[in-house]
Amino acid sequence: MTEISTIQEGFKMIIDRYNSEEKIRKKLANYDEPIELTFLDNNHKAMIIVNKDQGIEIKDNVGDDNALVKIHFESEQVMIDLFNGEIGAVGAYSSGKIKVIAGKIRNLIKLRKLLF
């Protein structure tokens, strides 16, 4: 596994996972809610736009107040550590490093394989 060192590399990894793993695409076949990620240490935002099974796009430095799914990360490093397997999603959530601000839990479970 390639070590991720920047959030942009992590975003590329998300796109690569979606494009290369049919199981993830099938799981997201009916999913089209935008996902807003906010990194609280530097107020960096990004949008993940899943177009069902037709593709995925990540818009860096963009937010959407109307996004139905919003996830706050303590820092970009938290997401990098998740990508690299240095921390787990449940542990990061339990410790407050990740906060789900908006979104249905069943949708977030679908997204877990894509994001982490």
C-alpha cells in the first residue's frame, strides 16, 4: 500500500478506489448526495460528489452549506492517518477526531469503504 502524505493524494486515492473497485461502485449505485468535508485546523473544505455508479468528483477548496452529508475532521492529518491505517474510523470518531455534522448513518456506512 502506498503511503499517503497529503490530503490531495488522499482525494486521488478515493477516486482510484471508486474507479477500480466494482464492489464500491455497486454499493453506491443509488447514492448521489454531496459530501462536505471540513478540516477544522485550517478551515479547508472539500466536496465529494458521487454520481451513483456513473462517476465521482472531488472539488477541493469548495464547500456547500446545503450538503446533506457533512463530516468534520480535527485536521487533515486525521484523514491522512485514516488512509494510511494508522488510526481506525471508529476510534477516530469515538475520540472526537471525526464528527458527523449531518447525514444519515446508513449513508455514512456506505461511504466508509470509499473514504477509509
